[in-house]
Amino acid sequence: MQIQLSQKERMLLEDQKNQEETCVKKYQNYANQAQDPQLKQLFNKIAAEEQHHYDIINQILNGKQPDLSHPQPNQQPMPQANAQNAMNNQTDKVLCSDLLSTEKYVSGTYDTVIFECVNPTIRQALQHIQQDEQQHGKELFDYMNSHGMYNVK
């Protein structure tokens, strides 16, 4: 089935494609900077998922039915983090804070795009991506909260 896009859908999807490309690069770059091995692995996992989002949007822009199946994650055990070291690591905290802000922003931009899509297939694909983005935010929040980087009062 060939997907037809309106001019507005194409413009909005191009913007989201750029956002996803930025997310992939940020997560990869931050994985190289992170001190905690557990955080490095989390960033690499999310980078792969962001690449999948980029691929989905590319498929839509090329008029193809998007493949929403998640890539199989690398099944390596999560390294154990030293919570005290992570608590004191300001670099990791800054990286996490920036990525959590990025996820909040990107998830919000999907709201606009979803409401502007006429095609139900595109809308469903973007809702799928947005749900993933919210999960990424939850994973970052959970890491930060468990390592004393984000305290809920």
C-alpha cells in the first residue's frame, strides 16, 4: 500500500525526522560521556530505539507502510551501578537532565503532528513512537530518581 502525504504532513514528518536524528546523535554521544556503565547501556538502548523511530518516519516519507516492530535488543545483563558514585557524578546528572528535557520536548511535538495527520496509518505510527518517547522519559526519570539525581518531594 502506497501512503500519500499532504504537504503539511510531509513538512511535519520532516521536522520529526530531524528531531529523531538529533536524539540518536545525542544518546550516542552521551553514552560515550556517561561515567556509570548502567547509564551507558541505557543510553545505547534508547539510541537504538530512536534510530528505529527515524527509520519509521523515513518509511512513511518514502510512501511505504511503516514497520512498527521493535528491533531485538542486545540481551546483555545490565551492569550494576554504584549508587553512591552515580549520586555524586554531576556529569551523568547533567546528561540525564538534558535527555529528559529532550524527551519531554519531542513527545510534545508528536502531539501536534498526530493531530495534524489525516491518514490513520500515519497517526497510529506516530502514536506508537510517542508512547516509546514517554517510556524513554520514564526510564530516564527512574534512573535519576533511584540515583538521587531527581528527588520527588
